[in-house]
Amino acid sequence: MGYDLIQGPKLEWNVLTGPGYQRTWFESTTEGEPDSHGSAVLVFGTTLDWELTRRVDLLVHYQGQYTRREVGETTHHGVVTLKTDITKGLDFDVSFIWDRVSQPMVEADGETPTPDDFRLVVSLGLDF
């Protein structure tokens, strides 16, 4: 279920929520722990698409999931992208991506992964 908070020619912003199901397969677990878990989840999120100028757009997307502790309890995924149209057919994008699992599963070697992952993606795109 979603709702458009703002729906304009240069700015769109919406929110969403609803039920879902998540199945997680683990690459490595401690002795006696299953290698996968499944659970119902509550999904929530928001998307913003803002045309800053004729050639530059700001895109913001966030999605979270709330579920059982065995599957990570809460997971978050956020992307902020600055999209630039260099020419009619050439785009230059810079994206910052954040992923978080609030309760990561302990691996077979006893290590607990860090809950946050960050990435910076720079890309050139061709439209044809």
C-alpha cells in the first residue's frame, strides 16, 4: 500500500508499507544453526525524485523491513543518487548506497559481521 505525498512536475515523493515474506540463506553459520530462516515481514519505505535543474535529478530511495530476530530483526536499504544528463544520450550518476542488518548472524568462525555496508557507485550511462 502506498501514498503519494507530493506529485508535481519537478518533485515526486511517496511512501509505502505492507506485509511481506523474507527467506534468508546464510553463507556461514555456527554449529547447530540452520543455514536459512523464513519469516513474515513488515515492509516500509519512501522514494523521492526531485528535478533540481533541467539536467540534474536527485533520487532518494529507502526501504526497511521489520521481522524476527533470527532473520536480522530490521534491515535497511537506502540509495541516494545524483543523476546528471551530460548530453541527450549520456548520463553521469553518482550513488551512495547503505545497507544495514541490525542483528547479523554469527558466522561459523565466531565472527559477527558489521551491521552496516556502504558503497559509492559512479557510472556513465548511454541512452539509445
